Amino acid sequence: MELLRFFTAGNVDDGKSTLIGRLLYDSNSISTDIIETLTKQSKTTGGNTDIDLALLTDGLRAEREQGITIDVAYKYFSTAKRKFIIADTPGHIQYTRNMFTGASNADLAIILVDARNGITDQTKRHSIISSILNIPHVLVCVNKMDLVNYSEATFNQIVADYKEFAKPLNLKDISFIPASALAGDNVVTKSEKLNWHKGPALLEFLETVNITDQNENEASRFQVQYVIRPQTEDHHDYRGYAGKVLSGSYKKGDKVLVLPSNIETVIEKIEKDQREIELAEISEPIIIHLKDDVDISRGSTIVPINSLPKTEKELNATLCWMDNAAFIPGQKLLLQQNSYRTKAVVKEVVSKIDIHTFDQLESDGSMKLNDICKVFIKTAEPLSFDSYKRNRNSGAFILINENTNNTVAAGTID
Amino acid sequence: MKNKLDYLDQLENEAIYILREVAGQFEKPALLFSGGKDSICLVHLALKAFRPGKFPFPLVHVDTGHNFPEALKYRDDLVTELGEKLIVRKVEDTIKEKKLVDAKGKFPSRNGLQTYTLLDVIEEFEFDACIGGARRDEEKARAKERIFSVRDEFGQWDPKKQRPELWNIYNGKINKGENVRIFPISNWTELDVWNYIKREKIELPSIYFTHERECILTENGQLMNTNEFVQIESSDVVVTKKVRYRTVGDMTCTAAVESEAYTIDDIISELKEAKISERGATRMDDRVSEAAMEDRKKGGYF
């Protein structure tokens, strides 16, 4: 069975929580005691349906009181065909940071549009973030079709508007589904009222969207997480490099380069779960043994000699600033890319991206919470990376404030 | 290029990756081990992550004194077999030392009290990271917690100050006095855990499988094990039923469920039919209020 990770974006008014609640409820993923609790809560908050489905995802008490989703909540359900992990993220402008977080691991984005309002600033914002994070699939779900009399013309207009707006975004794969989460139309089952729409209902779409070919063009990348040296009698000279295959594949006998030390060697042996294996593929946790005794430690990258990443101390990236405290020019930061860390400085804020138009605006050098900016970064030690567009695994990083230790920004390398 | 990996492989790979990040990022990590199925899975994953090396952390058990004897025996056998280090600290001792008031009532739960012992053991050994088997599907507050969850000196979780957690990049940097709770199986559901136990042929304490047991049938229909800590009154309905446990918590506050499940396959089919959530079915403590878990976590519970 396959696993699909998707995220939903939209605000309370778009019925996002209701949509997820509907998916969980209609696919029989909710247990009776939770439904009982919800029924009680729905009465106390004065919901107008029997069960307020939104309450399924609005987890924390503060949110229940305010009626907004303040953080990323993860929800799980499965059907006979797939297991799903939903990252449910709030849609408000001040929560761009959370959306970035929820979207970073997703295979698919569901962008909700209220059929009455069409494309809004929020739709644009979510689409632009999906573009920056290079989400493989985008589904535009036109919700609340019941409130526009299930009008095909309204839906078609929204589709046309969206396509026009999305042209410069280079989204990889866009689909559209009309639905009503509240009424249950086209969510789990196809609706008669929307029979003019030929495509599948939302759930069937999620069960069938192709997720098998995402990593075909990525070069092989491996980073050392931890060096295993048992130093016992049985394993006296054992020295293995534990990590996971970030992309591509590795096999015994491969000629490889260790970065940043730049030493060429050969893979002598690959182990997984205490067995020797010939071939290790994407995402597998393995232990690599190298033929030569080389300078290698946590964060070192092992790559095939015929497909090298860039290894440099300077990079251009798109940053989402995530800290409440604004960026201070010259601020010393730590850059972390998977298991590799080096000190870094943002040398220049080149431009600021308007998250409603995708235009690059002139920068005044500042970065505040939720700003998305093009930047130029210098690092203390060389970093081995690929462009994020080519490889999501080796082109992403976070910035950590050395003083507070908070994660202050997330970046994708140009 | 082979097809997309099976979901259990993906969950396993993610958990091993997280365990290795703990080993790489922290000076003094620990694995919180309860003898329950989730922490047993963590140990199994740690074997895959670190063998032939030793675990880069000890197992730590906060013993409430209300544990099922089957779970304690399982714990001791496992540690002997693996040759890994086990640290046990008892809630009983904390109560004496700190002159705390022990849990009272018909089914006395030391769930709140174990937080004290946990915080003490963290301080005693200066643990900077504690790995736990909590899952996001268990409860709504947990659904919002990060995989690397930073706690302050008092062990408190502040949902509003959580660090953003992106891609598979985990920021475990902390200031002195802080520590991080780490949840490698955050993304697993109860059913995933059972499917994994089946696939990996992991042995479990016997109380997960059906057996005859004397229980008190409570007013809200829960089956509570009779034992030395529970006061049986003449008005109690005491029944002997074929039951099993879905979670292994304290004997005093974990309810049994009626079951005919002799094997893991039986358990999996029962779960697929089950209409009640894991915590709802078995934990008296979470029924106290809707925000019970949120409050306990803010107070340092894991």
C-alpha cells in the first residue's frame, strides 16, 4: 500500500476543516467515542449541523475558543488503496510560516477556493508557496458549490481565472474538482448535483494521483548522520557511516566522492538491518563502508563521481522568514541542510517576493515574520547542494539563530 | 526505479532516520521505555538504526509501582537479551522524597505523579533528549506536536513556541536546562504499529492477547482489573471475562477490552472493526476533560 502526504490550505471560511472532517467521517475513520465528544462540543459552540466536522481538526483549546487553527495539525486515515497523512495548515496571512512547514513534506497540495468568492489573495498566496516548495501536484478544490446552485459556469470561470493567474508559477500538475464539503458533494462520493463534472470525487482523486515517478531525475545523494564504531572484540575495526539514501541509489563497488573533503573512494559494502545488500534505494536507512580510511564525519556527503552537486561557500536562495524577531543584518546564523551544519551569514536580501503577485519587489534589506525573500548567503564551510527545483532533498535548508537556537528561516536553493 | 515504497517501509525509514538524528545531535539522550507496544517498537527500530553498535542511549523506565507484572518481566528479559543499559526510577521513591500526596480514589492513577519522577531522572542524568513512543493519532493535542519537541527547564510544552519543522531537517539545538522530547513514530497509527509488529514478528507482553481476568465492570462500562491497588466494594460488579489490553499503562487506570484475539492477526481484524479509539477505550485519565492531555503535556508529561 502506498502513502500519500498532502496538505490543505485555506482559512476557516473556506471550510477547510470541514472538508478534512468530511474525508475522515465519510471514510469511516472516526471512532464512536470521538463522534460523541464532537456531538457534545458542537452543541456547546452552537454549530448549525448535527456534528461540526471542523472540530475534528481544531485540536488545541485556544483554537476551539477562538475558532481558528493556529498550527499545523497532522491527521491520518486510510482506505483500501492508500494511507494518507494530512498536514492541516491555517490559511491566514500571519501563518505563512506554518503553511511552509506543513507543505515542505507534501506530495500534493489541496488549495480551497470558495465558489462564491473565486480566486482571492489567499488562493494566490497558497499557490505561490506551493510553487516555491515545488509541490509535485496541486489540486484546486472549488468548495461551497451548494451556495452557487452547483453552477458549472461559475466553476469554469474559476478554473479559467486560476489557470491565467498560475501561468508564471510553473506548478507541475494542476487539477480542479468542484465540491461541497458541508453537503458532502464530490468529497467521498460523486455527486449527482455536480454530474456535469467528469472527473473523480476528491477521495478517488487522492487514491489514484500518480506518486511513483517523482524522483526519476534526481542524482544520488547520501549524507552521513552518525558514525557507527562498536569497538568491541567482534567488530574491532568496524567503521560504518549510517545515513539514509536521500535520492537516487547506491550500490556496492560504486566510485564515490566524499564532500566537502573531496576524496575519491569506492563503496566497499552496504548494510541494512545487519544484512549486507547490493543496492540501496531512495529513503532506505543504510550503513556505508568505504574502501579507504578517509576524513569523514556527520554531515559529510557521499556522491557518485559522475554526478556531482555544487560544493560552494556561496549560494542564492529563497527564504521564508519564520521567527517573530526580524532579521538583523550581519546576524550570525547556523545553516542546517539535513545533518550538515555550518555557520552562515545572509549577505544580501536581494528582493522580496510579493506573495499575491509573485513579483519581485525591491528590498530594503529587512526580513520580518512570514516574508519571503531572495537572498545571497555565505557559509563558513563549503556546502554540497543541488538546486531545490532539481532535488528537494539536497536543495533545502533551515537557518538557526545561534543565540536562541530557534529555527528562524527555511530556504530553498536557486 | 522501483515503485513507491510500501507505507510501512516509509514509516520505518523515517523513524530510523529520526533515531540516528538523535544520536548525531545530542550528548546524552535516553529512550523512555514503558514495556508497551509503542516503546517496544522503538527498541526494535533502534536495533535497525545502530547494530552492530550499541545503542547510543540507555533505556529509562519510570516505574509507577502500578505496572502489570507481565510488562516488567518483558522489560527485564528484553534488556538482558539485548545487553543494553536500563535505568529504573520509581514513582514510589519520588513520593517519599518529595512528600507528595499519593493518588487516591477507587482507581488511583499515578499518571500525574510520574511527571515528577520523569523530570527528576532527566535532571539526575542530565539527559538532553528523551525519545518517546507517542503518536499523533492518539489525541488531538499530540496531533500538533513536533517530532523534536523542545521543553523548558520545567519540562513544559508551549504549543505557541514550537519550532517550525520542515522537510526532514530536525533542529535539536537547545539552551542549557532545556531538553527535547523526540517522537520517532509520530506518524504511525495504532493499526500501523500492529501491522509493523506483525511484519517484523516482534514479541509482546502476554497481556496484549486474550486471557481470562477478573475485572470490575464500572458504571460507564469499562472493565478494570482487580488488583491490590484497587478497592473492591460490596456494591461492585466483579466479572471474569476474556479480555486483552490495547495499551499497557498502569493497572489502576487502564481498562481491558473484551477480546477473542489470540494472535496478532486476530488483533488486527478486531481493530479494523473497532469503533472506539485507543485512548477512549482504555484510559480513564483522558476522559476527565476534553483538554486533559493538552494540560498534562504543558506540565511536562511526555
